[in-house]
Amino acid sequence: MARHRVPRIRSSEITPQAVWEGRREFLRLALGATAALAVPVAAGDVDATLATAFPGLVRTDLGAGLKPTAREVFTSYNNFVELGSGKEAPAENAHLLRLRPWAVRVDGECEAPGEIGIDDILGRFPQEERIYRFRCVEAWSAVVPWVGVPLRDFLARFKPTSKARYVAFQSVHDPKNLPGQRRPVLAWPYVEGLRIDEATHPLTLLATGCYGRPLPGQNGAPVRLVVPWKYGFKSAKSLVRISFVEQMPQTTWSKLQPDEYGFYANVNPSVDHPRWSQKRERRLGEGLLASRHPTAMYNGYETEVAGLYAGMDLARHY
Ligand SMILES: Nc1nc2c(c(=O)[nH]1)N[C@H]1C(S)=C(S)[C@@H](COP(=O)(O)O)O[C@H]1N2
Ligand SMILES: [Mo]
């Protein structure tokens, strides 16, 4: 395991090369050549990277009171089956994701379908930082400072029609390079979906980064969905296609186990998973022996999103 830790945090993977070279040059001048060789990626680098990886980053006070999970923890314990099963495989195999060129195709019930390159997503939409709680259906959780674009601002550019009642999301499909996709663990590619009012809710984020840096591969680079009031599996990673559709789209996990993973997957402590309770959660970074935290309705976003589900039987539409 220790063998994998060193390459995993190679600075060249998380900082544009030119920036890193510039900083190393600065450190060399400031500290002297011998000292600089031993300088690891310092904590203070996060701020330096913030200014450079996302120029013009809009800081919001969303989640300002939350204490983020340590970056090293959130980026080394992942679910990303395309990169392998188990929590450590995604970080170990992240280099197998080919991040450029990368484009997202937007199609279906809209007036202006098209394809947009990742660099245009980064360059043409103001990127915001927002701190959200993140809750996996497996009953672990984290607090993450994401960077991204409100999905509704992104979707508006493609002019959805009144027939667009749902939005379907598709992740990368590249079995030649992604080891998990060479086995039928899941039906590939990974697909997810939201109702149009969920997709255009102001909290729904098209994330391009976390912790002030571009998303690491294991967390869904270069662009993923983040729906903070739903179980983590709704937040599809490494998106290549977004489609406006009229009918409720199929989703990977509900195809596999419809009675365990529904379409809505709203975080709800009073609806247990058939095989475990959802009342409490383990916060990543606190250790296996730490006491579990109570899980909040809609993951703590009840005020913002409860209206989306008014009148629905939440035990049936799980
Ligand atoms: N394409 C794809 N997206 C995915 C997954 C996956 O395996 N493949 N796993 C999901 C699950 S179960 C969770 S909990 C989150 C994990 O995101 P994280 O690794 O950034 O914490 O990603 C979700 N998105
Ligand atoms: Mo999950």
C-alpha cells in the first residue's frame, strides 16, 4: 500500500505542470537548491493552486460551517467500479483514465444539442466552490469542498423543450483502458438519471474539482455530477453524455438490484436498505471505532429540497 501512496500524490497530476514548475522554481530560490528537492506538496499549496487551477473561482458561503474531510482521505477511499472494485483500486488505477481530449455530448429533447469540450466547460462557465455533505448508500459519509457549475446553468445553454421531463447521465465507456469495464460487474456504461426539477435544482452541481484542484481521476475526473441530498451512487462520474428525455431513464444500480437501489435514492434515515440500517453513518477520516453520526433527512438539505417530493410516499419511491 505504501508503494502506491507516493505516485498517487505526485504533484504533476494535481497541478498544471507549468504552475508546478513555477512553484518549484520559487521554492528553490527561497529555500536553496538542496532544501527544495525535499519539499513535499505542502498544505499551503492548496491556496496557491486555487488561484491558478480555477482563475476567477467564486467562493460561496454554502456549507461554510462544515469541516471538510481531509483531502488525502476523500481521494483514497473511492467507489468507481470502472477503475476497479474495492476502495483503493480507483486511486491506484486513476492514471488509466484518459482525460484529454474530453467532451460531453448533450442531446435529446432540446433545441440546441451539441458537444462541449472540457476546456470550454472550465472556461465558459464561472466555477464556484461549495462545501457539501456527501453520503454513500453504504453508510459512510464525508464533507467535500467541490468546485463546479450549477447544473441548471449548464443545461440552460442547450435549451431543453417542454418534453424534457428527465435528464439521463452517462459515464465514460473505455474498456480498453479501464480494467473494471472488462468485466460484467455492472452493465456498462454507468448510467444515472434525475427528474428535470431535481437536475435544475440550485444545489445540483456539475463538478470539475474538489479541494481547490481539478478532480482526481478516482473522484470522477474531469467532470461529474454531485447531488448532495441523494445517495452517492446518483452522482455519476466522468460524464460523457447528458440527454434530456421524456421517460424516466434506466439507472445502473436499479437495473442490478431494483429493490435495493431505487431511482430517487434520497438520503432518508427512516427507510432502511434491505440489508442494513440507514439511521447512522461513519464519517470518513474518523476511524472505524469512532461513534457513528445520525443521518439527516435529505442529508441535511431538507429545507431546500423537501418541496420536490411533496405528497410522494417516500417508502415506496425510494
Ligand atoms: N461512473 C461511476 N460513477 C459513480 C460510481 C461508479 O462506480 N462509477 N460510484 C458511485 C458511488 S456508489 C459513490 S458513493 C460515489 C463515490 O464518489 P467518490 O469516490 O468521489 O467519493 O460515486 C458514484 N458515482
Ligand atoms: Mo455509494
